[in-house]
Amino acid sequence: MNEAKKDCVAVVEQRREEYGMTIKALARKSGIEEAVLYNILSRRRRMQASEMIALSAVLGLTLDDYREAGESA
């Protein structure tokens, strides 16, 4: 898995934890199946663009958030 994908997952996971949101709650709000989201966050499955968009919308993430994480990696 390439580093950019790892950074995106890390950004999502960090924001989820900051919000105190469970995987189940994030799955429900984003419309992503809980098992799929778990596999994304545990890096067993790659995050697709549509999933990144849905998660970003729920968590209030912007492209700048991902870019900043990539620059600090």
C-alpha cells in the first residue's frame, strides 16, 4: 500500500477519534458498511475515492487536511 493511502486513513482515523465517534456511528453516518469501514481503518482494504469523500463529509475534512498530513509524513 502506498504512503499516500496510509496518510489518508490516518487522517480519517485521527479525526474520528477526536470526535469520539465509534466505527459503527461513522459507518452509519457515511453510508459505508461497518465491516467495510473496519477493514479500511485497519488497512485490510484500500479506501476508494467515493468512500473518502463520504468520510470527509461526515468528519468535516478538507483536501488541505490530507495535504498537511502528507507534508508532515
